[in-house]
Amino acid sequence: MKVKTSTAILSLLSFLVYAAPALAHHSFTAEYYSDKNVTLTGTLTKVEWVNPHVFLYVDVKDSSGKVTSWAVETVSTVALHRYGAKRAMFVEGQTVTIDGYPAKDGTKALVGLRHIKFQNGTEFNYRNPDAPAPDGK
């Protein structure tokens, strides 16, 4: 009887330890303002096509010539594929225009992706693939 009880307790503890990371996932609205937008145009310098979130890095030059490297958070690779995005679309060195949601934690160079327009004119509206581009086109 003690062996069964010990095994059950050990199994339950193991389950809780391995399940904890899944419970720690953050919500979009906890991280980003959904009612504010930031538009960035710059050079795509790096793509981290990994789970749980794909990150794009874009160097944006301001009017004085100062370059800021922005991190653009998206969803998982599987979710991007589901919406029609492919890794091959994100080519480092190309100019992109990003419409995103600013971070709530005060991180100045972090946005959540809403829409991206690639140098070749291809557009991808991540939050709602059927919606028009932010400029209404």
C-alpha cells in the first residue's frame, strides 16, 4: 500500500513540475497595448524563427540618423504557418514596414506584430489576415 501511495504522490509532483511552464505563459494584453500602434520602417536584420515566439529584429533610423534596433514579437512558427506566413518571406537585409503594438512595460524598442509590408510589396496582416492594411489599402 505504501508503494502505491508513494508512486501516486511522486507522479502527481512530477506532473506539477512539468506542467508549471505551460501555466506561466503570458497573454498579449498583459504585454502590449492593444489600443495603440507604432509604425516602423527599417532593415530586417535578424529573424529568430523558433518557438514559442518568432522574433524579428529591425534597425530603424530616426530623422537625426540614429539607429535603434527594434524587437518585434509574433506568435509561434506553427501559428504563423497557419496564417500563411513562411520563413522564406522574412529575408534579412530587406526593408520592411511594421505596424505593431507597443510594450506596456516601458521597453521602448519592443512591439507586438500586427502587420508587416515587405520590400517586394507583399503584406501580411498577422492579427487579422482578412483585414486591410493599417493605411486602409
